[in-house]
Amino acid sequence: MKLGLGIGMLIGTVGCSGGERLAETIVEADIAYAPDSSAADVIIRLRESRRADAYLTDVYEPLTVIDIHNHDASTRDPAGWWGAQGMDRLVLFGDVSEPSAQITDAMAWEHYRANPERIYPSFAGFPVYDEEGPRIVERNLEQGYLAIGEIVAASTASPVVSQVEWKAQHPNDGYLPDIYELAAAYKVPILLHIDPPNGMPIAYFVQALREHPDTIFVFAHANVFNPPSHIEGMIKEFPNLYIDFFPGFTAYDPGSGNKLEDFVPLLESYPDRVFLSTDGGYGIGKTRAAYAMFEMIDLLSPETAVKVAYQNYERLIEQQPPTATQISKIKELTGKLNEPGRYSLNKRKANELIFELERRLAGLGGS
């Protein structure tokens, strides 16, 4: 059995109190999160019982692993394919900072509806220099998206994202400050692509970190062409900064000037501030990108391993409250079903409840 939260939710047994008949549905926020305190002990036992020639994906099969940066929303079955590589949950989106991203954002949502226990939907399709941008962000967050990004906050070095239509010139430009405030209000992480990871782009990023202390900033693939010492200086200064660590680049890209071992002291010093990702296998291939995550996990202490593998990001998801739009939708659907109740929910659970209520209502309509 996998370590981590039980994701599924059964109507009438989870979050809804029994024994009372209410006139209308009541939805209360429940954003408590308690990580599995036994997870590190399980890692110890897995390592003690492993064979010398064991494939790391097999060794750590009981460990929940979240890929927090995955571009495969446009593929047929991202959860299934990446699941076969050991990825239990994906923070899923597709194209970034260009009009086509709105299409892949919608695809990410449909994958989520079909497989909510395996997908966390994110979105990246909005213009940062148009007042419509913040409106799109707020609308998507109200709907139930659980993360923002990947957003191209600066790029001159990337041959791909330096060309996208909706990229920002720097991380504090256009309507990005308004979007950062929305991220803070909804308690969602925002994943930012910033290249190069030095000079002017980082100076503006530091400004944004200072001006938006309640925003959860995630520095996308922060280890790409970026030494541990540079990352440590930023993470030490800013408690609202989190690191998306892309092990595949460090392990397999010829351009990397570091080894995975070089980053171990950083992750052990800041175990609550780092996530792992595949970046969809950019530059190295998907299979190696997934395996490198387990190579990184294998270098860490059990306590740090479980945090960076899933608990750090899981915490950010579970601590998001339900939105006004979600609450209104739950009241509408339970009213149509004539099943008022009292629910204690976070945003993720509210989404899953809505999906189930909609399925039940559709079933009644077809009977």
C-alpha cells in the first residue's frame, strides 16, 4: 500500500455529518494536514531489505512520489504512463505562457476529472501584459485548479520558451504582481520559469519575493545551470521560496556542472522547501527523468526523502480552502439531488465531491 493520503472521497461517509437533516447544505473549510509520521520508518525498512542489484523504482514502490512539474496534459494517459515509471501523482499542465496553453489547461482539467487521485491540475495560459490575465487566473482558481504554472517569468536562454508569446520580460513585470496576490489569496503555489538564473531576472525575482511574502513561489528547475550555493543563498533569505529540483538534468544532461550528490547538503538543510520533478523529460528523455527522481531520493535521509518525494507538495494542496464557486456548486448539486448535508472540505476534496455529485445527477437524468 502506498504511503500518503487516501485521495478518494465517498459521499455521505467523508466530510458529511450523519444523523441530522439540514434545510440546505453547509460547507466548512477543513485545511488541516498531518503527514504520515511512519513514512520515514518505512523507507528505512525498504533500504534494509533491498537487493544490491535492485531497480530503484522497485525499491521505492511503496513510497508516494509526486512529479510537481509535468507537461504531458496533451497526451492520452499521462497518469498511466508516468505511473508505470513510479510517479504516483502529477502536477499537470501542457504548453506555457502562450495561447495554446489554454487548450492544454483544459486538457489537464479533463485528466483530473477522470483521475482525481493521480492528477493535480495546473494552468499556464494567460497573458501577463493584459488585464484579462488576472481575470483568467481568478476564474481558474475559483473553478478548482490547484496550482499556477509553469509561467515564463523571464527567458532569453531557452530555445523554446524564450519565444512564447505571453512570456514576461522579468518576474515582477506586467500583471504578475496582481497574479502573485491572487496566488496568495487562494493559497496556491505558482511555478515560475526564470532564465538565466542570475543577473537581472533574479534581481527582479528577489524584488517579487520581498513584495509578496504570502505568495508560495516555486522556482522551476532551479538546479539547471545553477549551483547549490546560489540556491541556498535565496532559500535561506526567503521563507516563501520553494525549489523545484529536476534531478534528471543534474544526473544526465551533459551541460550540468554538478552531480546529484552536490545538492544533498542543500536538501538536507532545507528539507521542507524542496520538491522533485521530471520537467516532462525535457532534454534527457522521460524515462531517465523519472528514474533520476529515485536516484535523488536514494541519496537522502529517510526523513528528508519522504518530504521531498511527496509530503511537502501534498501539504500545499491539502491546505487550500474551498472557493466560493465550489461551495455554491456543491449547494446547487445537493439541492438538485435533494440531499442537503454538512461537509468539511478543502479545495481538493470539494472538487472530488463536485465530480461525484455531477456523475450521480447525470445518472439520474439518464435513468
